[in-house]
Amino acid sequence: MTQQNTPQSSDWNLETLLVHGGRNKASNTGEGGQSTVLPIYASTTYTHENIEALDQAFSGKTQDGEPAYVYARQGNPNAYGFESAMAQIEGGVGAIAFGSGMAAIHAALLSAGLTSGTKIVVSRDLYGPTVTLLRKLFSTVGTQLVLADFCQPAIYDLLREEEPDVIYVETISNPLTRVVDLDAISAVAREIGAVTIVDSTFSTPYLTRPIEHGFDLVLHSATKYISGHGDSTGGIVISAKNTLFNQLRDYSNLLGAMLSPFEAHLMLRGLRTLALRVERQCSNALQVAHFLQQHPAVAHVHYPGLTSHPSHELASRLMDHEQFGALLSFELKDQSRDAVFRFINKLQLCLSATSLGDVFTLVSYPPISSHRTLQPKELQDMGISAGCIRLSVGIENANDIIKDLQQALDA
Ligand SMILES: Cc1ncc(COP(=O)(O)O)c(C=O)c1O
């Protein structure tokens, strides 16, 4: 757990922070030298010089203000390395890592004060299990849940009317890649005193850092771009405020949903190459979007990097490096499920699998995966057609991805 940025690296650029963030949190000085990579601390419990030092360590800090560990569920050096890197990269006062993105979402909602008698307004096209979590765990105990379209100008009046305690959005929606105006939402939230939470999984800290746009809590399913290799599951919440950070730390301990040392090691390793991977993924995604746009079997492409996308201007303002993410969706002209299944079964390089942000290009069909619990009418209201296919573009050679899509579409 961390509460402070690393002072000597405060003037580093983002790419450098990604490579070195959290490295100097290593408590690994040994007689044989200091490792460049933090070792994996498998220990569940920690001894101290004497009982007074152990007593002090229970506060989470040594007398010198350094992190202190007593029991792995309450924090471990690997998770701390990842947390301090992420806090610094996102510009927060601190961060807490969790065993999954869903665990991070649960803790963020509790830390924001969501409980019986409170109200939350959320974007209607959130990741499905987030809405299910809100319905099953919060609505049932008396939390009022309002779903709204955050891409319509009417949203600001609705927020002023509803006066929610918490506002929850995602930077880029799934699968239509609509972008929300973080600055305008946080401005209204300040007016009405609401806590703001954003799931920034799709945009990654390389493209957008929502605390700079006034948000209180930023979270990621680190399983996706941060880990990046499809081999580890985790989540992280970064807080802009000390009060919220302290709540997060308490809930992490009580829920027991902390990130294990080995997974934290993989997350930090993934973070080192985030800029390179996302840069390549975004560049590939733009080429793929242009290819799909001109293919006769494709009716429509949803990608904020295309000037025809309704969020293009907003995305240009909110996302750095003139890049627009690596997630896109497209609709086949033949809107039948059979046509989609035939297309997916023909793919040879792109993997049909339900995740995103990996080095591999992944293809998914929302009606049977992320949006499985929705009725056809609900999908239609959200603008998701039966022929809609989602692509998470990987780091392969763009020509190979396009060739694979082309042969499957032609067939
Ligand atoms: C936007 C978003 N948030 C959160 C999650 C949940 O993350 P995890 O699977 O790590 O629990 C996902 C998973 O796909 C997601 O797409």
C-alpha cells in the first residue's frame, strides 16, 4: 500500500515511469548486490526486530515512514511495488491492488460510500457484471440504481435532478467504443457533491489519466492491458483523495481480495512494456478499422479513431499521443447470428476468446459473452445489433491481422 509518490522521479515522463515506477520500493538490499527486479515475496507473515517494531508495523509504516508488513492479506512488497507505480502514473495519492477487476470494482463502490439509502447513477452500457454486482449486492440492500446514457447532453440535467451520491462510468464503452466527457461529468459531480468513479480499463493510463480530469477513483481490470499477456488476473483502484484511499485499504483487508505476490510481480512486469504494446495495438487498430470500413461485407465500424465516429472529437481531446485505443467493433451486413458464427469459425490468427488487451488479437461476440444476460430488446435499445463483432487488436503485424479478417469475411 502506498500513500506517497516517489519524490526523486516526479519529473519523469510517463514512458519512464512505466518502466521504473515502483522499482525503488524494493526492500531487497543484500550482500550480493541489489536486484533490478523486485523478488517475489511468498511469505504470508513477517517478523520484526522486536515486539515494539511489530506493534509499529501493524500501522502499515515503520517509524521512518517506510512500508511495513505483518501479514500478506494486509499488504505485501510485490503488491506495494505495483500500487506505488500505478499511484504515481495515474497521479493519485495512493492505490490498492486486488485479485481481480471485479474485486476492485466492489471495493471502489464500498469506499465511495455506496450503501443502503444512497443513490448511484451509472452509464447504461457498463461491463455487464458491474451492473449485476450493483443489482445483486447493492440494490437488494436499498441502494438506488439509475442507468443513464452518458453520451447524451441531457445527462448533465439528469445528474443535477437525481443528485446521486456516486457517479460511475467507463472511459470507453463496450462494444460501441463511445467515449464519455470526463471533464464535464466531474464538474457536475463537484457541484452536487457526488463521488466519481471511472473504470479506465479500455483506455489505459498511457492514453488517459482520469484524475487529471477531476475524477476521485480510477480503476482497472489489470487482467487486460496492464498485465497484457493473458496470463494473470488482477485489479487496481487509484484514489485522488486520502479519505477514499483509507477506505479502500480497509475494505481490501476486510474483503480479503488482495493481489497475490506472484500476480503482482506479473502486473509490474506487464506495466514495463505498456507504452510499447498500447502504441502498437492502437496503430494496428486504426489500420484494421480502415480496412473493415471498405470491406463490402461490413455495414459499420465503431472506432473512435475514425472521423466518422460520434466520439472522435472528444476522444482526440481526452486521449494522448493522437491514439484512440485498440478496441473496435463492426457490424456485418448479414445481421444473422449464423453469419457471425461462420465468420468467427473461419478465423485462423485472431483468437475467439472473451477478454481484451492481450498481445494476441481477440475476437468476441457480445450477445454470447459480455452482453449475454441482456434481452434482444435491451441490446437493440443500446444500439448493439445481432451482427456486431468486437475486436481487441493485438501487437501482431497489422497486415497479418487484416489478411486473416479478409479471408474470413470473403468466405
Ligand atoms: C471494462 C471491464 N471492467 C472490469 C472487468 C472485470 O475484470 P476482471 O475480469 O479482471 O475481474 C472487465 C472484464 O472483462 C471489463 O471488461
